[in-house]
Amino acid sequence: MTDETWGQVCNQLQKAVGQNNYTTWIAPLEPVGLSDGIASFHAPTKFMRDWVSRNFAEPILRELRHAGVIVERIEILVLKHRPANAAPAPTHASAPPARKIVSNLDAPLPSAPLDGRFTFDSFVVGKPNELAHAAAKRVAEGGPVSFNPLFLYGGVGLGKTHLMHAIAHDLRQQRPDLRVLYLSAEQFMYRFVQALRDKQIMDFKEMFRSIDVLMVDDVQFIAGKESTQEEFFHTFNALVDQGKQIVISADRAPGEIKDLEERIKSRLSCGLVVDLHPTDYELRLGILQTKTENYRTEYPGLQIAPGVLEFLAHRITSNVRILEGALTRLFAYASLIGREITLDLAQECLKDQLRQSERKVTVEEILRKVAEHYNVRLSDLVGPKRMRAIARPRQVAMFLSKSLTTRSLPDIGRRFGGRDHTTIMHGIRKIEELRASDSQLAEDIDMLRRLLES
Ligand code: ADP
Ligand code: MG
């Protein structure tokens, strides 16, 4: 952190805490360094240290972050054994000597903080994420680079950040010799802008080029930000040329990120591009079971009635973050009121989440999936043909339309090529009847339902 940055932070703090507080508590602080996400300050007395830590740590942290400093916490040290004749601790007003964090190979990397819970152990593997998991594991071994970059993409809350942190945790443990840097694209931009402003762009470049494994999360953030993209591109190339591993995540495939330069898209696509698919029922259930096991220590008396986790896995389909949130809420609620977690309790406690996650399936989607599944033409499903190979899938689609949408029978009829509502009713009855005896049909319907609801 440079004096200039600190000066800027001080200006903001003055506004945030008021002039008096600022003069008394903040101005006497002397910034002495920033490493490993810890910003250190000297305070003239122990009392001052305690007071500032208790009352101003938060605003200081907040303003540091606003100024683009990557910092996890602050630390205040008391200057001990100050010789009697020494000058008083310099205040900000008297401009302390320039101090900057020089990036050299021994300096700890300014990695963004890692979430200790995001490990491979706590990552549940299922069909939708098994490739991403396997690729991440490979990178985490720290062996020779076999694909570069590893590009992970997928919707929000599907585990991209979790996997990247897991790679960093493993590498730090098993290959402490490697310089591993994890940060978000946003943080990359802040550091770049800060380096430009502080005229430390050479330090910036040198630092980024000294990394063995670089992980940049949510790279879509730099789309449209021209000079940041440019710098990212050069950093990227320099590292790839040196055979250093790069891991990137984004919310969509490289080619689909708008306002990203073509040459960057193509560089990003030339390694291994892996997509994290939306969760399926089995994965959601697996995650719920794992998390429940973990909660057992926190809530020793925890009782869960059979079927509750299955119910949640079935009904909360949006993403893992929301699924986790629901489970946490449910446990907290049950332990608060001291009751066993039953289906009723879950429904009561998660009313809002359940309503929100009711996905709106459309008749068109149903027709499309059913046509695909039975390998018939969509136009035939809504057309007049009456042979069994088409009539049966059509009835299945009618049945699903009634049970998965809120459409009325006449409305459904219109979407099935203008059929009468009695025809729709007849189709639905037929399937209800057959389903009880035809296990293949029952299975087909279950599968289609799951497909449509996930
Ligand atoms: P993303 O970065 O893709 O938006 P995160 O990695 O932040 O998603 O994941 C959101 C939350 O869901 C995190 O708490 C994470 O631990 C959890 N999560 C996601 N996928 C899994 C998984 N397969 N197993 C266990 N937890 C998961
Ligand atoms: Mg993320």
C-alpha cells in the first residue's frame, strides 16, 4: 500500500468517522505494510491500539477495500521501546516516508483470502460436475501442465469458486514451493488500476509474471474493460509461454462472453474448457446428505424425518448456494424451537424459498423434451397422426403439461394443435391408468419430470 493510497483512504475515513475521531484515532496510525492480506499499522500506545481495533477496524478495512487494496484484516502494533528522544510517531499530515510493498520472489503473494470450507473433501461429485472436479484435481496435483488454461464455466452457485479454492488449498499444502495466486477478475483490475495510478506497473508485471499457478475467478468481469483486458492478455500469454498453469472461471463459455476481444476468447478456449452443468436430483441429494452429516456436530440432537432431504432436493433446484441456505435455515429453525425436522416443518420454515424455486415449466418445453425422448417430431406431437408410436408420447406430454404447469385444459388443448379439452382429459386419464401397470412408462415419466424440473 502506498502513501498515496493511504492518503486517499484517510480522506474517506475522515468523512466516515468524523473529523474528531479521525484526528484522535486514525491520523496517528502509521501504515507499515501489507502482506498476506494483513494490513499492519503502528499505533503510539497500547490503549490506542485497543480502541482503534475495537472501534475503527471495520471502517478502515472497508475504505482500504474501496481503494482497491486486497486485505482480509488489519493488525495494529504498538511501537515498543521508543527512545526518549525519538521524534513522535509521524502522523499522516506530516507525510511519512514513502513505503511501498515491493514485489520480489520472497514476498508472499497478495492472494485473495481463501474460504477454508472450500476443499476437495467437502465437494460432492456428481454427473453434472465430475469433469470439472477431475480437471481441478489434476491441476491440484501440481504436476506438469497438461492443459492450459483450465477454463471452468457455469451458472452461479454451481461450485466454480469452491473448486478454485480447493486447488489453492491443495497446492499450498502439497507444493509449498509453488507460487499460487488466486484472485477475482475484479481484483485483478483493481490492482492493475492501482499500479497504473501509483506508477508501479513494472512491479505489477513482475509480480504477475513470477507466479506458478494463476487463478482468476469470474473473468467475465473484465469484458468491455479495455486496458484491463489488454494487461490480462499479456499476463496470460507470458505465463502460458513459461509453461505456468492458469485456471479461469466465468459464468459462460469463452466464446459467449460479450465484449471480450476475439484473441482473448480464442486464447481462453485453447486449453480445457469444462462446463459445470446445473445440478441434478442425485447431486442435490448428495450435497444435502453431506452437509447434514457435517451439521451433526453443530446440532448434536438433530433428528430428520425420512424424506425431508429428498423433498428439498426435489423442490429446490436453482443452485447449490440456495440449497445450502435452505438447509442452514431449516436446522437453525428446528434447533431453536426444539423440534424434529419433519416434512411439515420444512414446508413451514422454507415457504418463501419453496415458492421462489417453483420453476415455471412451459408446455413448449414439455413438447420439446417429450419429442426428443421418444424420438418423434414435435410437429407430429401436435399434429393429427393417430398411430400408437405418436399418440402415446402425445398423451404423456398432455399428462406432464397438466401436472407441471398451471394451464387449464382448454389452454393445453390449444397448444396441442387446437384439440378439444375433453381430448386432453382423456389423454391424461389414459396415462394415469397405464402408469400403474406399465413400469417402463412410469419410469419415462419420472425421468422427463426430473429433466423438466431441473
Ligand atoms: P460459483 O463460484 O460457481 O458461483 P460457489 O463455488 O461459490 O459457486 O458455490 C456456492 C456454494 O455452493 C458454496 O458454498 C459451495 O461450497 C457450494 N457448492 C457448490 N457445489 C458444491 C458441491 N458439488 N459440493 C458441495 N458444495 C458445493
Ligand atoms: Mg464464484
